[in-house]
Amino acid sequence: MPPSTRIPPLLQPYIHLPQNDSLLLLTSTLGASASWLLIRFLCDALSNSPQDSEEEGHNVVLVSWMREHEFWKQECRKSAGLDLEKLTREGRFAFVDGLGGLCCEDIAEQDAGAESKSPTTGLNTRRATSIPTTRTPQTLSVRGPPGRIVPARGPPVPIAAAMTTPLVEVAGTNKATQEHTTLKSLNLGDLKSTISRVVSALSLKASTPSTTTQRKTLLILDNPDLFLALNPTIDHAALTSLILEFHNLPTVSHILTHVQSDDPLLSLSTPPQPLELEHHNFLVKYAHMSRRILGVRVLDTGVARDVSGVIRVTEQRTGWLGLGFGDEKEHGQGDEGKEFLYQVKSDGSVKVFERGAGGEG
């Protein structure tokens, strides 16, 4: 099944990128994950080809601060039929890991240090405790003649050597196949240079002498609001300005930003906390700049067995500067403020339906 067919028909007009360059906003709440919706955007951007339509499709740079590369690789393959490793080799897709280098690097180093010390001590302990109990005369009589003498420490040595060698090779193979970039700093300047370099490298890799036009790039920012929580010196104005600088890159046509919109982050406490203010201001400001806003949330009435949540789509007819985008006739007037119910199944497929419709695929 082609990846484009994994997009529910009711969502197809809103998953498809607008004709003109624009900013898109995706919000989610606790209990209503938006990863399935981000994967549908990947399907639409990466499945387009000159044979299927008049459009060239898009390159995609995915920057995720909440989910690692392995998650996206597995979920895209299971629920959308996308092979991200193949797309990476073809120069269509690039991944920037904003989670591992910033939040998990110290933990990984500690685990690596513990593993480097534990094999020797653990092996010696097991030998000391297991040899007197397992190497009994009855065991030797079964494996060989009664008169044969088996050294107590002889066999474990080659076994340990045989076990360690493949582990090193597998680790090296996995490291070589993971072709993605990892963020190492909370500095906005480093973030700008890293993402700009990845976008430029992807454009150069995808361009060929036979192509007449350069393929545009869709930049997906998954939870950049985590920067506001990890670095208190960064404010919403600096983060918004950085996203606008990304949008001004020559090959970047659309930016899709995923931000949390839970009530504790938007309803300011008394007195308001700095993180609440920065998150609230960033979300409101970016929403006014966005051409299209999609939000997923849980049901207002509680949990239902056949409904995972509610998705709301809002189209803005004019830009954040009050200027028309030129494609106001792309949808009808009734498209503003559309709401649908959706169900994410165990196999990764999604069905979207209107209220009372009973579930349309």
C-alpha cells in the first residue's frame, strides 16, 4: 500500500501543504499524541513524485526534541510504510536528534562506563560461584570418558572472547547506519548553524544535473518549546525569530511546528511562573503567524473505546501581516474551525470521521 493512501480522506486537504510558503502549527495535549499526525505529513511530503502529480514533492528535515530516531523509524515503517533509512540514502529525508545529545548523553556515558566495568567482575563472580556446583562428576561422565581431565578455567576463556567480538562489530554496524545529526548545545546559535547545515546538505544531495528545479524542503520542529524549559535564558521572542530565520532559508518552503497546549502551560498561575509566560507567549505568537493550525486533544466527555481524540483544523485566510496568501479559494468558507473524531488503531492505521458518522476510513 503506497504511503499516500495511509492518509484519511477527510484529512487529506489539511495534510497537503499549501501552495505558497507558510508556517503551520500543530498542537497536542497530554493523552492525545500528535506523532501519528506528523507521520501523515511525512507521507504527503515524501510520497509525491512527478508521476503522481504535477508537484515535485518535498525534502523533509525532522528535528525532534522528544522522540529519538529509532521511534520515528519504527513508527513510520509500521503505520505509513515509509522506509526512512532508504529515504535518507536517497537524499529526501534527514533527522536531527534534539533529545539524545541534550538530555540523555550523561546517562548514556554512565551506562557505558558501568558496562565496561561489569563484564570482567561479573564473569569472575559467576565462575567462582558456578564451577563448584555445576562441574560435578556426573556431568563429566556424560560428556566424556571418566578418565579425562577438564581444566576448570579453560573453557570459559574462549567463550568470553567469542562473545565480546560480535558485540563490538554489531555496535559498530549500528553506529555506521544511523546517519543523523545530534544536537549537543542549548545555544540558539549552535541550533541555527546545525539545522542550516543539514538543510543545505540535503538540498545538495537531492539535486542532480538532470533536475531543472530544486526541490523545496519541509522543516518539521517537534516540540521546540522544550528549549524554553531547558534553557531559562532563551525567551519566546528569540525562539520565534530563529524559526523565521529558518523560513527565510532559500530551500525551506514550509515549517511545521509541534507544540504542547495543555491547560497548565496556557492558564497562568498566580503569580505566573516564567516558563508559563514564555510558553504561553510563544504559542500565541506562533499561532497568529501560522497559515494553518491543527490541534489534537482528548474527548471533553472522557475516554471512549472507539475514539482516541478530537482533531480541530483552523484555516487563516490572511497572513500574520494582514496580507493574503493568494490561495484563499483553495478551500470553501466552511473549512474554518472544522472538527473531526479520530481513532488510532494498534497497527498504526488511523480512521477519521465526523461526529455521528460512525467511523469513515
